Amino acid sequence: MPDQPVVGVSWYEAVAFCLWLSSTTGESIMLPTDPQWQYAAQGDDGRAYPWGDAWDCGRCRNSVAPCESDAASIVTAYEGKGDSPFGVVDMAGNVWEWTVTDYDSNSGDPHAEAKTRILRGGSWDDGKPEIFRCDHRNRFGPNLRSYFNGFRVCRSGGPAG
């Protein structure tokens, strides 16, 4: 369904999609780096969650009581409720999002070997508020797939290179 988040793809498949999209559009498109992801979620003011400093389970898809969820929601379900300072939706909850960044070295090089890559944001199945904080990091093997994990793309201002 076009309004559902993409899930069940490995980090390699997400990067391959970004490279294909870059070559198709002529734009530079990749997974966000870990710092880019955090900045898009948190902005300049150091807030704990994309919407502010206080946890509110009604602002994102999660399983923190009393907001227990049984699946991901459409990507616009929390629009206007849990948006980041830049108006970005679903930076907390719904599905974990791959970043291009290697967990151990913090390298943002998509061509570098890595045992684990960073995921951000938490998923609909997570039941602890701290998991949804803008500064919380998770890791997962880049060859693994999960219906808790998805991705978003980041477009830079220049042409693909």
C-alpha cells in the first residue's frame, strides 16, 4: 500500500534503492547519516522528542501503555501531532529507520564494511518512552530484515555523483 511505511528491507536493499533513485532522478539521494537524522528529529533546541520534552504516547505509533499498537500505521497518521521542529512526520515511532552510518565507527560511508548500522526512531512495537527519544540509537546487522525496520531517504542539494 502506498501510504504504509516500507518495512522488511535490509540496509543493503535500502541503499540500493537510494542509488537507483539517484541514477533515475539525477539527484543525490541516500539514507540520512546519523547526525542528519537526529537534527531532522530534534532541531536546534535539544528537545527530547520531536514534539518537545515531555513524553506523550498519543503523538506517535508505539506500544507504551495505554497506546499499545499491533502494527505500523500509515505514514501521515500522526501528522500535526508528533512532527519535528522542521515539520517532519514519524521521526518517533511507527518503524525503526535505517541510517547510512556504521554503529561502531560512526562512518557515513555507504561503501565501508560494517557489522552493524544505526537505526533511529523506535517502532510501533516498542514499549519504553526512552526508545523514542531523538538521541536514542539502535543497531542491526545490515543484511538483516525486520517488519519493525524501514527507511526514509535524504536528498542533498547537488546532482548525483
